[in-house]
Amino acid sequence: MRTLILYESKHGATKKVAELLGEKIENSVVAKISNFFGKLHKYDKVIVGGPIYAGRLNPVVKKYIEKNGEHIHSAFISGMRHENAEAEIKDNFSEEFLSKRQVEFVGGAYNISDMNFLEKLIVRVVAKTKYSKEEFNYENIDKLVKGLTVR
């Protein structure tokens, strides 16, 4: 089974999850959506992931899913607002997409050194921290891997 893992990442957290999935899934290819020009039909399964900022899925990922949804097996979102995970999934994916596909919240990271002034300010106010931090949900990452045997 060939699996394609596509992602977009601004500060590297979503890329880290995509690469971790690539290590766990045999015969997989990991690529950034904006750099992928291949054919989806060459893959048995396609997983798409993107970050959530201010409750919104990365627009490149959102557009890709809208255009290619029928080829996508599962998806993941990364972010640090664990308490909002369920709402963010419902707000960013159609009911039809959710009824047919697995979508997981995989946690995320604050990479302060990669952020601009405004982003750092937002993290300080919202997250009440000025330090880099990782909070990945490895259980949900494993659910994505196990979910490949379904559908």
C-alpha cells in the first residue's frame, strides 16, 4: 500500500507530525502541499494535515481538501488549543467530509524563535508564555496510522 502524506506548516510543528507519520507508515511519501505536483491516484491512501491559527485551518490546506476531498482518506490538524480541538475540527471540515473520513487533532508546538513580533505577542497573551513548547498527541497520531487499515 502506497500512502501519501501531504501537509502545510508555517513554523514546523505540522511538518514534524507529517514526518513522524512517514516514519510509522511503510511505503509512504511525505510532501508539502505547495510543493506537490504528483498524481493522487497513484496512492492507495492520502492523509492531509495542516495547522490551525485563530481557529482557522491553513487556507492552502483548506483549498486543497475542497478540491481533492474525494481522494483523501484522513486528515489531521495541529495546534495548541487542545480544549478547542473538537470545535476546530467541526468548524473547519464539512459534515460530509467528517462523516466519511478520520480527522484527528495531533497537538502542536510554539516555536518562538521562528515567530515574528506579532506572533510572539499573540502567544504571550493567549498562551501566557514566552517560551517554545511542544505538546503533541501521540495517541491521536497512532490512531491515524491504525486508521489506514479501515475504509
